[in-house]
Amino acid sequence: MSSFLLSRRTLLKSAAIGSLGLTTGLLTQRPAFAEDLTIGIIYVGPRDDYGWNQAHAVAAKALAQVPGVKVVEEENVPETIAVAKTMESMVELDGAGLIFATSFGYYSPFMLDAAKKYPDVQFRHAAPLWKEGDPKNAGSYFGYLDQAHYVDGVAAGLSTKSNKLGFVAAKPISTVLSNINAFTLGAKSVNPNATVQVIFTGDWSMPVREAEATNALVDAGCDVITCHVDSPKTVIQTAEQRGVKSCGHNASQADLAPKGFITGAEYKWETIYKQFADTLSKGGTLPNFLAGGYDLDFVQNTPYGAGATPEAIKAADAAKADMKAKKPIYVGPLKDNKGNEVIPAGTSHPPYDPWIDQINFLVEGVTGSIT
Amino acid sequence: MADIAQQDGVPAMAGGLAETMDRLRRSSEYVVIPLFALVVAGLIFSLFLFALGQSPAMFFSLLWKGGFGTGFSWQNTLVRAAPLILTALCVAIPARLGLVIIGGEGALVLGAFTGAVASIPLVNAGAPPFLVLGAMLVTSVATGAVWIGIVGALRHYRGINETIASLLMSYIAIAIMNFFVEGALRDPGNPNKPSTQPIGEANMIGEVPGLGVHWGLPVGIVVAILLWVLMNRTTFGFAARVTGGNVRAARAQGLPVGKLIVTACAIAGACAGLAGFFEVAAIQGKANASLAAGYGFTGILVAFLARQNPIAIVPVAIFLGGIAAAGGLIQRRMGMPDATVQVLQGLMFVVLLVSETLYGRLPFFRAKGDRR
Amino acid sequence: MNETDIGFWGVPLAMFAGAIRVSTPFLFVSLGECLTEKSGRINLGLEGTLVFGAMAGYAIAYLSGSPWLGVLAAGISGCFFGALHGCICKLPKVNDIAIGIAMMLFGTGLAFFFGKPFIQPQAPHLPSISLGGWSSLPQVQSALEINPLFFIGVLLAVVMWWAFKNTRWGLIVRMTGDSAAAARAMGYSVDLVRFLATTVGGFFAGVGGAFLSLYYPGAWSEGLSSGQGLMAVALVIFARWNPLACFGAALLFGAAGALGPALQSVGITQGYYFFNAAPYLLTLFIMIASVSPKRSLKGAPGELSITK
């Protein structure tokens, strides 16, 4: 099963890279667009949340600069029938030819149904969910932020004094768990004594509880705090107030923590969005599955802040180079934090291995439990 | 309400037609005043837009286009109205007994959740759709009924304020669902969005043929009509209204007040549970955190705008569904925040409640000879 | 770093710290609601007032550079909502509970509408007073970083408690709440008293909102309030309309809110959803345990629709 998925994905990815090369080639030849393209972008929260939605909105703004492209946006759309109707409305009333659905729960059944209903419109969804058998005009694109969290972890591991790092997480789902694991593995790669303590808030956006969780982690002795919640503003601010260091998530939070900011894991959706717009304007076909990380410039780290020590910067830069070279994060032998072996010695999981999308454990060195 | 129809200020010689006209004139109060209030709210909102440099004309034309202007808009509107009818009934029925229940959201979420859970063993055993859906329906409705029934019982037997209790229980219901959905009942096949096991494509309730809207809408309308009959044409409804008018008088007349309260609350909860059933069976296909989408809270608005009348809830739910449907278009075309629609709704709600004070005060709607 | 590792002692300490940090908005809203309810009216719309106050306070603090000006603006905007509620409820046949729900929707709607441009910018924070200098533990020092609004709230609770008992104003408010007829007979305008009580109550709720956006958690966002304004209404009922008890109840709520994250930080992770729902469960159980239909609630204003 997993090997089949792997081969399927590798195939798709090489196709995607191929089409990327093709479009850039075409772009240089023919600067004018054949016809205007309306692109609809749907957000689950407010566009300026210092986090997930903002990362997309920043890319949407860049996309709107592309000649011939018109962007229509809708924010605070819940993962209910409302999103189905928003997609249909964008097609019916705005004439959208490409729709980016940016929240996880939009995919099934809403985006799949919309794709079946409007076969001439392209639908793309920001999570690695598309599989063979789903509509051909639907697809997934995803940036593997765990690579940037790994770099965060490296920088954090060399910036901590207490060797205790804190992670405020929303829900124990695979994407979050893989970020926690990558952060931990990054920290341990340079500082074997480092441990990561996790607190789950249970909600994607719940500022008071996020602040309480940050305080609890600092009280427990953590001196670097990072997070995976929709809007990291509260966590980073609270950490700064408590005088500890912090690593960001989703978008840049550097200006929130002038004293303690180390670096942050950021998406770079505009790489994907512009690429898609170009492809469509040239009459090309969008890939059904496009996933990448540092190697394809889909993720990045926020420029280092005052909290990063010189040796942390050096090691993190080396880690970035590793990520660009597609060095695997998950290398055996690896145990989870209950002592079970999850990767035997001598094996490893390369980046974009679907195995990563199914992660359901916390690695050794993480204090916390997913149940 | 009943006193209007019973006044006999019409001279007998005027005959049947005049009498009917007169009755119409007097009862038109219940249509004219709310419409007047909506117009006033619209005017105030226009001023608001105008002050912000936006065009009210464009706003209202987009509102029309997005909500009611095209066949697609109607679909969009009706789909959004479907859960609102049922959650509004969850408010309206207890309101007839003088109770303000604002916890329909919890009953919806918990009903949807238990319904989805009930489907799991049957789906795994390969049961036919009618059995799966039947079990889900019964479970969802019963859960909702028990959940709000508890609120009624707490109110009557412990004297706990039902508004607060239902709200607290709403939060608790959502916590219960999240606990199980992310724990014991989590579907391992869906690692990134904690959900229960899907009920499966074959078990989903489809759309009403030719309408593009799921069956929750017609069912909601039928339930609304049935509950109107129950509240207005049966002994139960009469007793409930007496209790709502004056609890002491109801007790003095020997009415089983406690039973009435708990039953009405259970009916209310059943409606919310039913809404939850449709959310799972017709839309989500599984239970997850998206079920708490605020339908229960919008239902409060619908019920109050409809003055707690089950039949009036239907057009009001469609009206509010239309506003919600147009909200996206307004965001995209005018670049206005999504909260614009919320401001309009809040304003309408406030003005409509203020207009309540007009009832019985305007001479035009009074019976002849009545110089109150 | 063993000298700062306090292990399980972190839980009671976190609850103590949480009680102080999280309780302030509860305290202000519940005092506002207490005043309003004492006059015989209920304002369920304080949630909307709180959210709007949070937005207005943040916006003004950002634009003016002064957080205290923000607090004042939040209070004044709260006054406006309170006054609107007070005016409308004066009209005959208008249900104060329904108006409250409408005002909640209207207030949050307006706050979200005008708040969009203020999600991003950073407003100056309210300062805090450090009272933990005596301790060498950073955890204790941090727990004792206390915002002046907390002390103002405590003072307000004491003053209100005293004023209800000992001043003419307090008597008038209580009388209006207990029996409108008696107040009228004494020559007081029931409508005016209730209007003023609702307006001042709105002021308090607005200030409570400013605490959320300007101190803790200290930023304006649309998810800022998780029902604090509504919970405060429940809190008044089980505080028996006693301002001092409101303070106690607010502390309890704050502590309950800190329980979930604190337990996770010492490794108790099972069922965090229920720990997070602790404030709601707690309120419900306290209400079930303490309210009885047999005797009328002690301290309950006789005119209050919620207790009839």
C-alpha cells in the first residue's frame, strides 16, 4: 500500500516538476496571457491571523500581481456545506477557473463534489489528500513544513540553556505530530540532552488557552517555545513577555518578539500559486499532486532573530542545506516516546514519503501524549 | 394573540366579507410591523454603509443576487436554511412556555455525534441503508431530546435558569464530542481531521430530485407545520401556552407544569438532534468538529424574528439563509469583511425586537370602537 | 536547571497564577452584570459588549499609543451598548433576554467588522505591577506580575458590596430591583435607575474586554473571547448577586481555566477536553448543587425575569 502510494507520488511529482520547467520555458517566449483567469481562494479564518490563513493571503496578494489574473477571496468560511456553496458561487457568479481551498476539512466531501459538478474548473486543496480515483480536475498541493520545523529545532537546540523546549499544539493530528517530531529530532541532532514538552489546546484558535499553555510550559522550565496553532501571535507574544525565546510557525512572527525570536517555519505558497496560474494561462495541465519542501522552495525559515546564538545560526544553515538536498528527517533506529521502535536501524523515510502523512506517534524526547 | 380574534367590534349587518376584511386588517399587524421593522433596519444599515463610503444600492443588489437572484442562489439559500428551521424550532417550542433555550447548538452536535456513532456497527456489519439511517435518525433525535429535556428538568425540578444551563451544556456537549472523536472513536483512516468512521457513500441521504437541496429542508418544513398544529390546535399546545402565559395560573388549573416543560424541551431538543442527523447523513458523512458551525446560535435569531411561530420560522430561515448565502458574494465583490452580514443580522434582530413594542398600539390594527 | 524545576507544585501555582490572570475579565463583566441585575434587569448582551470593548480598546491604544486611553475607550463603548440596551428595554413588551441576545450578535458583528484592520498591528500593552520580587523562583515572580486592573476590579467589588448595603444609591438600585412598585411609590424613576445601572454595567464589561486585548492574552483577534461574557452572567447567579462572591467566583473560573494546560505540563494528558471544559462543568454542578426551587434565591432581585 505504502509503496504503491510512494511510486504514485514520485511519478506525480516528477510530472509536476516537468510541467514547471515547461511553463517557465513558455513564459519567457510569450509574456502576454491568452485569456484572463479568475482564481478563487477560500480561507477558514481571518486573512490576517499571523498564521495559516495569512500565509495563503500573502501568496494570494502576490498572485493578484500576475497580469491577467483576478483573485477573489472569501474568509471565515466554515468546513460545512457553506464551503461547498462558496466554491459553487465562485464558479457560477464570478466565473472562477481555478479554486484554492486552503483548509483541511474542505476536501472531502465538499471539494470532491464541486469538482465532479464542474469538470471544467480546476480545484486545488492545500493538504496531501488527492489519490488516484479522485476527480482529475481536483488535486492537492502541500508544503512540508516539518522540514522548516526541523531547522527550527536545530536552531532551538543550540539556543536553549535549560535543554527544555516547549511546544503549544492545537490537536494531535498527523501534520501537527510530524512538526513536533521534526522539531524534536532537529533539536536532538545538535543537542542530545534536549527534550520537548507538548501541550495540546484542543482548538485551532483559542488565545486565552494558548497563553495559559505558554505560561505553563515556561513555568515547567522551558526556555524556547514554539507552536502549531492557526494564529501563533499569542504564543510568541507571551513567550517574549516571559523572557524566553521562541520559534515561529506558518508566517513571520519576527516583529512580535524582538528579543527572543530565533527563527520560524514558514510556508511559501506563492511559489505554488504563481506556478499554477502560469500553467493554466498557458493552457497547460495542473498536476494533481504537488508536494515539496525546501527543495522546491515551498517552505522557508524566517530570518534569524536576536534569540538565535551564532552556533545555532551556523547549524541551522547547515540543516537548511541538508533539507534542500532532501536529506531524510526520519532515520532509524528511532523510538517513540513510549519506547516502541518505529523505525528499525538501517532504514529511513525520505521527505514526502506518505508514511509522514500518517504519523501517529511522538518521538522519543517528547514529553506529552496524543490521547 | 388570541384576544385579537375574539373581539367582536364589527357590526353584524356588515356581513361576511366586511368581517373577513376587518379580521384581515387586524391580523395584518403581524405581517406589517415586522416588514416595517426590516425596512427600518435596512435604512439604518444603508446609512451605515453610506457613512463608510460604500454603496447601499450595490450592497442590496448583491444581497438579492447572491441570495435569491438566480436558481443557484436559491439552492445556496435553501441549503443554508435547512438546519436553521430545525434549530429555530428548538428555541420556539420552549419559548411558548416562557423558556429561553439557547443551547440548541449542543443538542445538534451531540445528536449528530451519537447518530454517527450508532451507524458504525451497522455499517461494519453491512446493514442496508434504510437500517443504518433509521438507527442514526432514532439515536440523533433521542439524544437531542434527552439533552434539552435535561435542561427542562433542571429548570423545573431544580430551579436552574434554562438559558444559562443550556448554554453551559452546549460547551459540554462539544467537549464530549471532541473527546471521543479525537480519542476512542477516532477513525484511523483520517489522520489529519479527527472524525468518526464515515457512514459511507451508499448510506448518505441524497438531494431532493430537481431541487439540489438535501432532504433536511422538506423534512424541516413538515416538522414546522406539525409543531404549529401541536402548539395551536391541540390540548397540549393550549396547556403549554397557558403555562407560558402564567405558571401560577397553570398550576392552579391543575396543569402538569413539570411534564409540559420537560416534554416541550424534549421536542425542542429532538428538532436540534434531527438537524444534527441531517448534518451527518446528508452533508458531512461523519462526526467531527465542523459540526459546531453555529447553526444553533443562528436558530435563536430565526426563532425570535419569527416571533416563535413554527410556520413563520420557515420563511424567516429562508430569508436569513439568503443573507448568509449572499455574504460571500458581498465579500468578494465589495471587499467588505465577512462580519458585514453579521452586523446586518444583529441590526435587524435589534430593530425587530424594538418593534414588538408597537403591537396593539397602532390605531389602524385595532378593532373598531377599541380606544385603548 | 533543577533549582527552577518545581514539578507537581506547578499545578497549584499555575492555578493560582491563572486565577489572577484569567479572572479579571470575568470579574469586570460579572460586576457589571451584578449591578444591572440588582436593578431588576438582565443583560445577556455583555458578551457583545466585552468583544466590542476588546476591539475598541485595542484600536484606540494602537492609534493613540496609550493603553489606558484604550481602556477608557473600551469602557465608553461599553456604556454605549449598555445605554442602548437600557433604552430599548424601557419600551413596553420588549423582552430583555431577547434584546440581550440581539445585542450580543450586534456587538460582536460590529467588533469583527471594525476590528479587521487591527488584527495585525501591535498595540502597547497595559503595564503590570511586580509583587514577586521576594521570591527566587521565576514561576512565582511571573505569577505575581499583576495587572492594575485586577486590583481595580477587587476594589470595585468591595466598593459595590459596601455601597449596596450602606448608601442611598445602593438602596435605590436594590429597591428598584426588588419591587418596581415600591420604587415608584418612593418617587424614583424605575426606568432611569435601570437605564443608569445598565449603562454603568456596560462600562465595566467594556473594560473587561480591554483587559483581554491589552493585557492577557494581549492581542485583538476574532477568537479572543470564548464566551467569557456569557459565563459571567452565569457567574452572577451563583455568586448570589453579591459583588464579593462575584470576585470569588471569578477567581474560581480563572483557576479552572488554567487547570487543563497546567495538568498537561506535568504530564497528565488524558481527557484534556474535559479539563478545558472545567469552567462550564463547574458552573453547572455548582448551580445544580446550590439552587433549589423550594426556596427563593437569597439575594435575588425580585423583579428579575430570570428568577421569576
